[in-house]
Amino acid sequence: MPAKRPPVPLSRERIIDAALHIADGQGLRRLTMRRLGDALQVEAMAIYHHLPRGKDALMDALAERVTAVEVDPGDGGWREIATAWCRAGREALRAHPGVLALALTKPPKGRTAAAIHEQIDQLERAGLPDAAGAVRALRAYVFGSVAVEVQQSGWADPEASVEPGPWPRADERADAAFEHGLAALLDGLAAN
């Protein structure tokens, strides 16, 4: 008889990964501490050791996970840097549509706030005037674009034939629409 593997130690990262899996597969409404504990094969109370504020801390952590993107600015100008940030933000949000509502409503904290400041600094160093205003506009565009993609896919509609589950699907039209809108926004920022 093969030896039984020791259980995987519980960690904050493992909890967040499991919570993302539930939210993306079943929707955010189905994410409960009990269901999360079951997924992790622990009592729900064990989660509180890693997230003492409980579900509030979990929701903050999920929002932070999908909004704290980082981009290496390289040697490009502000337009290339802004494009890289927007594409990375879109992909992070698209990878976890189950927590899009949190990303839209939770104020930036922790790593997300640090990432926003880094984006502003990179764009200022690259010569973009009013980088803070530009970052607000770019983030609003990315979040709104992904929200429209999720809505149009039917992923989040309980009445639709599409059940929550793996998403995003490859969609060349959505990609082209995102790039077209982004180019127009960048043109507007350049004109100011």
C-alpha cells in the first residue's frame, strides 16, 4: 500500500488560489468560507489564521490579486508603457471574471495601490503630463472593456446558456475592439 502523502500546508496564497477557483468556476455568490474550507480540506475556522478579518480580508485579497499587475517599462515611450499596463490589466481581469465585481468596487489597497503609483511614476518619467489622470482614465477603460466582454459572453448571466466556468474564450473581435479603443484613448491623452 503506497504511503499517504502529508497534507499540503495551508497558506494565504493557497487560500486565495482556491477562492479564485471557486469564484471563477461557480461565481462569487457561491464563495463561502465553508465551501472554501471544503475545497482546501480544512475546517473553515483554519482560514481565519491566515485571514484574521475573515471574508472581508478574503475579498480584499481577491481584488488585489487581479488588480496588482506589474509591467517592466523597458525603453519605450509613455504610449508603449501605457499599452503594456492596459494589456496586462486586461489579461489579469479576464483570467478571473469571477472577481471582476470586486475589482470594480474595492478601493485600491496594498500591492494594487503600489502598482498604480508605479504606473504613474513610469508614465511621468516617460514624459506623459498628468500621468495620474491618465492612469485613472486607462484603468477605467480596461475595467469597463472587460466588464463588457464578460457581459457579452453571457458568462455571468444565470439565465444564459453559458454556465460559469472557464473563461475567457479567444475572441478576436473583442481583442480588436479593445485595441481600437485603447489607441483612441492614447490619441486623446497625447492631444492634451
